[in-house]
Amino acid sequence: LKRIQQEIGTTFIYVTHDQGEAMTMSDSIAVMNNGRIEQIGTPRDIYDRPATRFVAGFIGNANIYRVEVEGTDGDTVRVALGGPAFEVPRQPGLAKGEAHVAIRYERVKVGEAAAGLPVRLEGQVRDVIFTGSAVQYVLSVPSGPLEMIAEAPYEGGEPLKNAGETVDLGWDLSAPRIFAEV
């Protein structure tokens, strides 16, 4: 369809519920929720910079948590996720109080990949899920307490970690997105 559209040189409007199909077929996407447009943008914009908590959860896989905004400092905001607190990039309209933060599965690094990252926690691997092209690690973070999922590309061989192991996990400051809506 994309090749035909390019050959014809006309605009197509393609309606789908399949997020992967929308990401691969589109130059621009409108994400709708209950008949209301939540965000319009390129596939990359919608994936990397979701405008709302709904978009973050609808397109791709994300860990989404309720957090307490403790304060702001220039371009960052300090949030508390149960026990652990960390910095996230500041978003417009954000004030002290409750908010939500989203971190994509693949942005959470596990084990040695977490070394040197600005946000680090300790967790226990509860489950290892092989999905073909990736391995998902279901992690229990007792300092939260919360459950987090990390995803690493599958490159053959055994998984990086096994169920029951205690691991470091972390992410870069650009990984989380924060949303004022509660």
C-alpha cells in the first residue's frame, strides 16, 4: 500500500487498530481515544514523545507509574516512585503533586548495561519471557515496591539474567516521559 501510494502520489487515509501497522505505513499518525484526537505526529514523535499517558500506553510497551512530583529544577523535575526518587525532563504544565511517568521497556537496562546510568535501582528478576526478537525481564523492585519490565534484543544464546537473580537496572534521564494528568 505504501509503495502504491508513493507511485500514485496521492494522500491516503488509513484507519487501523494495529499499532505496528500504523507505525510502518504512516508518515503522520493521529492517535484517537474515545473519538478524540490525543496526538498527531510522525511515528517517531508519537513513540518517543507521547503527548499523553494514553498515547504512551497505546503505542508500544511502557511501564507507567503514578509518581509524586517533589520539585522542579530548571529543565528537570524530581519525582518519587514509591521509595526511589529520580529526575525526569520537565514537561509544560507540571507542578508539585501527583503525575504519571512512562518508561519504554527497551529503555530500561539490566545488569552490566545499567552500569554508569544516572538512574539505578536494584531489583529481582521474577520472570524471563522470550519473544523471538527480544527477551523481556519482569523485575520486582522492592524499594518501590513495584514491578518493572525491561526488554533487551535477543542475540542468541542464554538470557542475560535468570529468574531469582538480583540485578541492577537503570535508565538514562531522557528515557522517562512525565504526564500531569492523574
